[in-house]
Amino acid sequence: MELRHLRYFVGVAETENVSRAALKLHISQPAVSRQIRDLEDEIGFPLLKRVGKSVRLTDAGRVFLNEARAILKNTSEAVLKARVVGGKPEAELHVGDFPLAAARIMPRLLRNYKKAMTNV
């Protein structure tokens, strides 16, 4: 089992549609379908029920989804921690704004963020 199997499965489970998941993942739909089939073959039971053009999680699929999300989250955290130790910290700043904040607060906030990141 590879991380891409988990990513594709999570994408399909969250969108409940293989085609929409493929668009979201920037992968062709047949490739996503194949990886999901491979994953189900590897673990030995279905994770998804095909219902028309959509999919639904089986009971096992619901359990697997929670665990797959945790594995992907832990993997991302491991990479970030290793980057910090390796001297290549990577940080993300997600910012929402409204006109007052953009004009008054945002420039100072971004300057302080940039200073803080250069001191890591």
C-alpha cells in the first residue's frame, strides 16, 4: 500500500464521486479507479459501494477513511518536522481579509510574519 492509494481513497470518499475526485487530485479518472481497485484488492474487501455515478462508503470504508486521514496528517507533520531539523522550514500562512484589515492591519501582520520566519 502506498500513500497515493490513501490520498486517492480519501479524495473519492470525500467527493463521493470518482470523476470529481480525479479533477480535485489532478489525475485521470481511470487512474483513480484503478488505484481504488488495487487498494481494495490488497486489503481484501470493498471500501466503497458503487451507486450509479456516485460512491458510498461501506462500514469498513468509514473506519478506513478515518485511519487514512490520520496517516496522511501524520505523514505531512513528519515531513514538516524533518524540514525544520534539516534547516529548511516551510510554513504556510492562510489569511482571510476584509477591506479594513487589508488597509490597516495586513501590511504590518505580513512584515512581522516575514521577520518571524527568517528567525526560525
